[in-house]
Amino acid sequence: MNGIVIDIKGLVSGYRNGVSSTYRYPAFNAVALRGELIALIGRNGVGKSTLLRTLARIQPSLDGNVFVKRVNFQQISGSEFAQLVSFIPSEPAHASHTTVYEFVSMARYPYHGWFEALNDNDHKLVDDAISAVGMQNFRDRFIDNLSDGERQRVMIAFAIAQDTPIIMMDEPTAFLDLPNKFEVMRLLREQAQKGKTIIISTHDLQTAFGLVDTIWLMLSDGVRVGAPEDIVLSGNLNRLMDDTPVLFDLKSGQFVYKHQTRLVACVLGGSPNIKKWTSHALRRMGYEVEFSPIDDASTYVQIQEHEGKVQWILGRDDRNPTFDSIRNLCIYIKGTALL
Amino acid sequence: MVVLLLLALLSLLLGSVAIPLADIKAYFLGGSFTDEVNLSIIQNFRMPKVVSALLAGSALAVSGLQMQTVFRNPLAGPYVLGISSGASLGVALVLMGSSAFGLSFWGSQVGTVVAALVGSLLVLMLILAVSIRVRDIMTLLILGMMFGTAVSAVTSLLQYFGSETSLKNFVIWTMGSLGGVGRQQLWLYAALVLLGLALAWAYVRPLNVLGIGDTYARSLGFNVKQTRFLIFLSTSLLAGAATAFNGPIAFVGIAVPHLARMVFRTSNHAILVPASALAGAATLLLCDIIAQLPGSATVLPLNSVASLMGIPVVIYIVLKNKRVVS
């Protein structure tokens, strides 16, 4: 196939801790294509960072080969490799008195000898990278005074300024709130659309599933590769949830708690949105939800809309308790369950 | 730069014997002296003192800067690697070894310098050997401090058994002095310091990146261990030479790099290295002028003056940063 940027053949990552104890993650084969946005997903402690750091040559591999643009990556010199792969570690850069501009400028070091000053082209690339992440008004701010979201954007600017075909980021969305997560992912997608290959590690499944091209799912016995949808349909996602009270519900596309006994609730009437979120609440409370009347259902919820006001009625006839919010409905159901 | 020259001039002028400005002009630009004794004072005492202040000040400040950056610790200084402890042990052996072990060492000025150099070199080689094997920077910091403490313990033993006279000589050495360097030794001193400064200047970029984090340095293609090795070598040359010739001068190495950072508001070592060197030299000259107590014949211990000037700076930094470990 053309466009293969990284070809991983039997890579074994892990670390040696003293003589006797060694952590080895099973051998791994995969390719990464030009313009592909890949998320490395796995439980805490499975070795996501270790695998990513091994790919970025920050730590040595235990076995196997990685070919970057068809060259065995062990045979690439330090500064050449730094012109191919930009790696942003998960620990954020902290340095007193370092401005955003000074920090991003360092990304240009691999292109110059030690005494060669950065030239106009470098300064332009650095400026462009800072603008690309929307931080142009922050260029003279100290990186220590930035918020987590701003700092992560600067990290992406660093990777852009390094001007490499491959960008690897370890947990770029950790510690970020939802808007910042989406902003970081949007910036990374933008870079992928420009033809860069991007590999990130994350344990944030929802961000990853909505926004990446390919998932490398790290299970304890090896990596599964596929589009997010492939991973869902193969059922491997639930392998990730082994020994947890959570499972991925194929029908609703959501993570739900596993419940021992499944009660059925019927939701009747109401507009689609109200129906959807009412059933969301009932699922959260452990019910399986049907939208047509079923005889042996344990609960019936009727939704009535009157002149813009919504009412939830519990039970089949009109004399049953009526509620003006989902919260009150839930409190009542919970209360009767406790009796 | 101007401040530095003014301070140097002041330092030449002031002392237990006041020397007229005209004689200093005569020394540099040629001309006749008001008193031939003044020529000898300038040539043999004041000039070596000023030059060694310049060397020690810049050496300590730059080595302190390097250590603060490499260890990413604002309270690191030239001596975190245990270099001054090594030098102290060497000097203690020379000054007190004779009484403790009945050995007859050569307890002269040159002997002290040689012993201090050898002592700091031994500690340096130990640290460098360890730095090749150990990857984690905090482990290195702890090892450096442990070596230093162990070596100091041996020094304490020597002090315990040393005679009163030798003990006093040792204590005076630990107080630091700029006056003890002869004109001949000055060449060696200058050579060592200039070599160390040249290395520091060559490693400006790696220092910038190491200040951000080892992983960043590695991902930008730097060989971290090799880089660290050479930075340690530079630090050891600088701090080792300064300690050997002038005694363990405290606080200049910790405080001056912070002054440079605060004044220039940058962490770019292309600016910080020369700025620290100049500021270090100026600070030490100032300390020396104060230590001379202008107009009197008494000379205060240099270390006390440096500490009294340096501690407020360090306290200010700690209070201002609040978050000391980043």
C-alpha cells in the first residue's frame, strides 16, 4: 500500500526493572498511513505510554522493528528522527520565565547546528504554528501562567513548528474540560487533513470514538486495530470492560452499568427528544426501555405535552402520580423501590 | 558591563592602603606613579584579587545556573554535586592531616590549591561515572548530595582530630577569600574557568531544552546523557576551580542566576549564561568591596558577606515563587 508512513513489525514494548522483573507487552503489528489520526486506547497501566514512547524512540524497544518511511528507525540519527517524529509527552512542560514563543522556537533546534541561529524561515514557522492553534495573543506569555487548555494548544504548536510528518502525543486530552478536549482534537484533525500522521494515546473513549480514524485498542493479550465502528461491532470494546461494572450497549451506543435483574419500563407518548432523555434516565436507573406497551413491564411512563408544559405520568391510567420534571419522577421511582 | 568596570575600579582603589586614581591610570595606560609601592600593591595584590573575583564570580554564577537548569530545581547551586565537599576534604587533609595522622604535608598556599583541585576532581569523576549509568535526574541529585554529605563527614572527623592551629586555618579557608591567589597561579585559574565557560556557552541550546524536560530534549534528538556529562564537566571545572582558589564561596552561585532571570525575564540561556557571568563577577566584586570595609584595615570573611547579601535574594525568590518545585 502506498502512503504507509510507519510500519510496525512485531514490536515488543515494555521495560526492564532490575534483572528479574520485566514488563513485556505482546508483539504488535500495524501500519500508520499518511493523514491518519490514530488513537491508542487501553486501560490504565496496560502500557499505552510505554508503547508510544517506544515508537517515539524515547525508550528502547525489547524486540521487533519499526520502519519509518521504510527505514528501520534504529538506524536513523537523533536529529534526523527529530525531523520525522514530534513527540509530546504527557507531563506538561514547566519552566519558569519561558515564553510561549521561546518554547515553540526550541522545536526548530533539530534543523540547525548548535551555533547556527534560527533564521527568518524558522521564525515564520514558529509564528505560523502559534497562530494555527489560535495562541497568537499569548506569544509573550510565560508558559507557566497558562491554563491547561492553553498549554496543550501550545504543545500542539510545538509539534507543528517541529514540522514533522508524524506527531505523537501522550494523553493530549487528559486534564482538559470538554470544550478544550474537542478543541485539541479539532486541531489534531486539522493537522491530519494536511497529511500528517497523528498517533495519540488516551483513555477517554468518548472523545476518541467520535473523532479519530483508527483505533489501536490495547487489550491485555495484544492490540486490535480497526475503525471505531469495527471495534464496537467486534465486541472487543467490552473486553476493555472486563471485571468492571460497565459495558458498552450496542443499541444505544452508550456505556451502561451491568445490572443483575433487568426490569422493563415502557415509555409512551411524547416527542422524540423527550422520549429519548426520559429513557436515558430510566436506563441510568437500571431499566430496559421499550417504546410500545408490553404486558409484563414493571413500570409505565406516559408523557403528556400541554401548551409547552410536559408531564410525566407513572402507571397506565390517569389517576396515577404526575410529575413536572424527570428529577421528580426519578425521586418517586427510587422512593417506591426503597419501600 | 559599566557597573562591572566601575566596581573593578573601586575594588582596585579601596583597601587598607588607599591608592590614588592617578596610579591606577598609570598602571593601565603607562605613566609615572606617585609612589613605587603602589605599583607593587596593584600588581601583586589588587590586580590578582580583582581578576580572581571576576573569575570566581562568573564561574560560580554560571555553574549555579547550569545546575538549576539541569536539575530543574531553583535551589540547586554549584555545590549540589558535592564538589565543594571534595575540595574541603582535600584541604582538610593538607591542613589537618599532619596533626591527625602524623603525616607531613606541604601546608602552603599552593598545597591547599592542589589539594582542593584534586579533591573536587575526585568527586567530579565519581559523579560523571554515575551520570553515565543513571538516567533519572532526581536520583543523580540525591546521589550528589549523599556523596557530598559522606565526604563532609570524613572532613568532620579530620576536624575532630585536628590541632587547634590547623583547625583555625581550615575554618578560615572555608570562609573564602579572594586575596590568596598568586600571580603565577592566576594563569591556571583563568584557563580552567575559561574552559568551563566555553563549554557552558557551547551547551546553551541543550540547556534550554533540558530546562523544559529530559523527554523534550530526547525527542528533539539530543543525547541526554552525553549532554549532561559535558554540562557536569563544565560545572565541575568552574565550581572546582573557584573553590580551589578562593574557598567555598556560598550563595553567589544560587542567587545570581535568579537575579539574571528576574532582570531579563527569560529562560533563554544564550542570554542567561553571559548575564549570570557578568552579574556574578559584579556581585563578588561588590562583596569584596564590602568585606574590605573601606577605610579600615580589617577584612571581613568573604563568605559571611556573600551570605548576608545572598540570603535576602533567596528568601525573596522563595516567597515570590511559592511553588518552589515545579
